[in-house]
Amino acid sequence: MRTRQVETSPRTVTSAHRPSSYHSNTMWHPRKAWNMSIRKVAVAGATGRLGRHVVDVLSERGHQVVPMSRATGVDIITGEGLAEALTGVDVIIDVASWHASDQQAATEFFRTATRNLHEFGQKAGVGQIVAVSIIGADKATAGFLAAQQVHEEANLSGPLPARILRAAQFHEFVGQLLDWQQGDVAYIPALPTQLVACRTVAEELVDLATDPDAPAQSAPGTPIPEIAGPREEIMAEAATLLGARRGIKVVGVDGSGMPDAETAASGGFLPSPHAKLAGPTFQEWLDTRP
């Protein structure tokens, strides 16, 4: 297993929060922190699993937040309410996602949503867009993960400067896997992963979106930033921990029949050497849950 420096404790969140160590050569001082705290940031997918955390982190750091979702009257697919929502916005953070694993439907969602965010954002004078993707999207050949390739490409080829953050699967995703199962026995792939907390991903997204010294778009050839949890875990083992709380027996399976199962089994969807490792392990995160 690879060993890298890991940030294991949550950072104190204030309006003078220091920029991410991703730009560790940046000199920090209160004036720059104050500049960060007055940005107006729109969040696409603001009421989703990750979006709620992004809104919380932005608010805690003193930013003006525009939450965008159908629940707030903004539809990034039809464009309804989008022009009004983006008025005066400096940065868009896009964490909107499709609700199912079908590749074709997910691809169309990401293509349409990304096009609308760029086009409406350009008209509104938005400075840049920061979007979340998934670690391994560049290696996927099918399924939801492959649809993320379209998401990344649409952002990087759009009219707005764009930055991508690839994240590992969320701790919260384990519960979703159990929810999809029928009965009191769950068959979960025994595949390697490096689960990360949504809150940790949200903090890194906000760092990318609000660092005043970060370029609006990564230089050509620069690796896409990645964020993952502190250690490699097995998905079925994590599900077993949660299943014990829910009275669900978890049986680990080899994942055959899943898209790119061989790639996943060989560690192809684990974080790259340049990834930032942060946040709690799955067990540590679970211990904080009610």
C-alpha cells in the first residue's frame, strides 16, 4: 500500500481560512483571506449529498452563496431560473449529478447541464467554474463513471475557465449501496477503494474555487487534482460495518458483471500518486454518525 502524507483532522473553518496546500507556495495573509470571504458563489446541485456540504463550507467561510437546484427554482437542464441565479456570481461550483447509473442518461444529463452552466455563466460574467468528477473517470469504458468523461470534457472545452476535482467514492455511498439491496442480505463488491467524506471533498472544492492566487484553469499537462480518504479500504468490508448497525448481513462478491470490474479489482480506480489524502477513515466517520 502506498504511503503519503495524510491530513487526518478536520480543519478549523473561519472566514480567514487558509487556502489549500494544493497551492503550498502561496504566501498567506489576512488581507487575501478577506478577499476570499467576499466572493459570490453559485452551487449547482446545492441540495444533494455533496452540495449541502459545499453550501455549508462556503457559508461558514463567509462567502455569499446562491444555492441552485429545482427545489430553489433553478433547473440546470431546462435553464429555468438560471440567468437570474447567476447574476453577479463570481464562481460556479458544479456538484449536480444524475440519480441513476445508466450511462446514456447520465451522459446526456452532464452534457446538457454543463453546456447550460457555461453558456448562462458566460452571459452573466462568471469568472470560472469548478466541477467535481470521480477518480478513475479517465480509465472507465462503460457505466456512470464513463459518463463522467463527458462531464470533464464538456467543462474543459466550454467558454468558461474550468477546474476539475476528481474525488474517491464517498463514505455516504456505502449506505446507498445497502439501500439498493432487497431483503436483509446485501451482496457488495469486495473491491478496493479509498472512501472519502463528503465534507472533506466539499472543503477541497471550496479551496479550488476561492483561492485568489490559483489560476482559473489548470495549465495544459497538469494532472487533474484528486481527493481521497486516508487509506485504502475494501467496499464490502466498509458495508459490513454499516450493515451491522442496520441489521443487514453483507456478503462480499467479486464484482463480475459490473462495468470495468477487472480494472477496479486491480486498483485502477484508486487515487493517483499526486492525490491529496484527507479526512476520516470510514470507521472514524461512522463513529460520528447517530
